[in-house]
Amino acid sequence: MVDESPYVRAPRWRRTLAGLFDAGLIAGAVALVGVRRGGPARAGRWLRLVPAEVVREQLGTPGQHLFGVRTVDRRTGRRVSLWRTALLAAFAAAGQALARKLAPQPAARERESRIISDELDEIRRNAPSAEAQREQMAAFFERHQRPLGREALQPLAATLAAGLLTLRLRRRLAPTVDVLARGRSDHSP
């Protein structure tokens, strides 16, 4: 059987090395910016500005260039149209924003933690005996025991739903494959 695809798939070792190289660059950049600018959390915000799909599909990552790999549309063997990549990136970003919005806010969690900590400290200080302290602690944990609730499941469900919808949209709109990059002299007219 003759392969009629307009491209040659990149070997797994090339794709793996390209991905590892890119991951190393990102980790180094986050560490460098984190040290200079006040923490990896702040550096992570810069990485969200340009989604990885846009770089990988439109420009090519440094690892892809180094190891001769290109990401193309599986159906045509050509670069994915910019509007398709942008639509997928926007949809993924909207899903991430929704998950962040549904997640419990750090200030509320911190305030609740402080209240719980203060109450535990008061029990430890004011209990007349070890037995009374154990009883008060048991009552405290009974009061504050909460099952995995809506506040924890909503961001998880939103992330899962957005990921599955993005995956489905990608399969229909822009299925990709990593191929061997050809040099400029290999292009036919």
C-alpha cells in the first residue's frame, strides 16, 4: 500500500526531544523571570499571553526548529490557518478563565483558614484537661467537616468540559500532525 499523505511524519524521538527542549526553555525562563521579578506565579502570567498552540502551529517552537519538526494540518499537510489556531486558542483561554472564576478565591480561603486556626488555638489554650481538649477537638472537627462540595467540583467540571470541547473542536477544525520539516531547497514549485 502506497502512502499518499502530503507529508512525512516526524519520528517520535524528534518530537520528544523538541518537546523536552521547549519545556527546558520555558522552565528556565520562568525561573529567571521569577528570580528577577518576584516569583514564578508572576512569570506564569507571561506564558498565558501567547498560547502554545499559536507558537507551535504558526511560528514553530525553538525545539521544533532545532530538531526539524513542523506542525501541520493533518488533512492538507500545510500550516494550519491562522484563524483556526486563533479560534482554538481563544476557546481554550475562555475555558481557563471560566475555571479561574469558579475557583474559590484565595482571600476567602485565607480568611477561613485564619478563623479555623484561631479557634483551634483557643481550644488548645483554654481546655481544662487533655480529655476536655480531645472532646472539644472532636466536636470542632465534626462541625467543620465538609464533604467535597460544589465549590471544589465547579472549577474541575468547567476545566474538564472546556478541555473536552476544545479537543472536539480541534478534531473538527484543525487536526494537526508533527512532520519532518523540509529545507528550503526541498520545496517543489
